[in-house]
Amino acid sequence: QVQLVESGGGLVQAGGSLILSCAASGIIFSVNAMGWYRQAPGKQRELVAGITKDGRTNYADSVKGRFTISRDNAKNTVYVLMRSLKPEDTAVYYCAVVRAVAGGTFSASGYWGQGTQVTVSS
């Protein structure tokens, strides 16, 4: 049974930073690409960042230069460091098992965490 458990969300002022963590179990973590998605109220869920098993990364244009995805295969954990946060970054953030697709981006494979709320105040 695949389980993805996110942590680290919360309330932060604009310009601040947060780091989200996602602990995975039930999969061979080291061979899977992982990703972070987010969904704001009234909007579609969107890919924020992805990382392959080898460490290649891809980011949404809206977060490039501000967010950094990383992974620790020894801990079965994927992280996203979010800096210079903006009110428009407010969303529920989801961890997902993903697969690399054409164009250098990623597509969800169907395994999701429960989500963690990030709220950025202005």
C-alpha cells in the first residue's frame, strides 16, 4: 500500500520561506520520480516541481528561481523549499509519485498524499 505523508505547511508572510516534506512508503522510492502539485481554491491542480530518480528537476514557470525540489533516497523523502513566497502561492500542496514525460516535465502516476495547506499572507 502506497502512502505519501506531507508535512510542513502553515501560515507565512509574503517574502517568507517554508519547506515541505513528503515521506513515502509502500514503493521503491529510489526508482520513482516524485513531484509536488498544488491546488488553489477554484483552480485546477498544477504541477509545481518534479524530480527524477537521478535528480533531474523541472519547475513551473511561476516558481522557477524560488522553489527547490530535492530528495533523500535514504529517508524515502522528497522536499520542496519554497522561498520568496507570494500570496498567489496559497494552495493545498500535494506530494505525488510521477513519471517523466516528453518535454522534460512530469505526469502524476496516481499516488497522492493527503495534502498540506500553505497560506501566504500579504
